[in-house]
Amino acid sequence: MKYIKLIVLVILFGAFTSIEAQTFGHINSQELLSTMPEMQQAEKELETYSQQLENDLARRAEAWQQEAAKLQQDNQAGIITPQQAESRAQQLEITRNELLQSEQDAKIKVLQKQEELLAPIIEKAQKAVADVAAEKGLSYVFDLSIGSVIHFPPGDDISAAVKAKMGF
């Protein structure tokens, strides 16, 4: 009986020891990123870039509106023929579609610029988290701002085993 108790005690001690080996930490990455000088500079640069694109689109839209108003005035005054009015209206429609496409392109450019500016900043923060986790012996680091694990040992990924268990 003592022998069984001793075995159970050894097993429980081993289980608690392995649980204690898993250490956890947490961080609020949004707070960290917002305090990084690089992030503040990137936000300013992105705002400037976005404003330049918006100003260009606004200038082009204003020119289009003026041309549309001139067409309407010329048409009402009888200065142009119906064929000329139709031709200018078609050109205005082409220009309008180009403006709409430019607006979509500008949104994409802003997102690409944002990714370009933020990638090295996020990478720097991730490296710092990984370094601190290693220094402190942390197995897992949770990001409180997104409710996710952002650092973990590579061997703990069981995705492949779960997929195999499920048959795919």
C-alpha cells in the first residue's frame, strides 16, 4: 500500500512539475505599439501620404465638376451641337469612371503604405517580445489587446495532429 502511495505521489509531483515548467506572461501590444516613436512617425507619414492622395482626387473631382457645369451651360446656351454635347458627355463619363477607379486605387495605396510602414515596427515589437520571453523563461505570452497568444514554443502546435484525427 505504501508502495502505491509512493508511486501516486511521484506521478503527481511529476505532473505538477511539468505544469510549473509552462510559464506565462502577457502584454498589451496596442499600448506598446502606440508608445513606440517609430509608430508615431509612421502614423504621421501615413496621414501625409493619405492627405496628398485625397488632395489630388479633390482637385481632379473639382475640375470634372467644372467641366460638367460648362457642358451644361454650353448646351443650354446652344453654343454646341447635340453631337458635340454627346461627345463631351461621353468624355465626362470616362473621366468620372477614371476618378472612381483612382479613388479605389488610392485606398489600396494607403493600405499598402500602411503595411509597408508598420511591418518593420511590428517585427521589432515581436522580436522584443520573443527576446523578453526567452530571457524570462516564458513559454507563452498572451496579448491582452486582441485576446491571443503571440509567443509560444514551436513544438506545441497540434494543428497537424488534430487534422489527422479529423481525417483531413
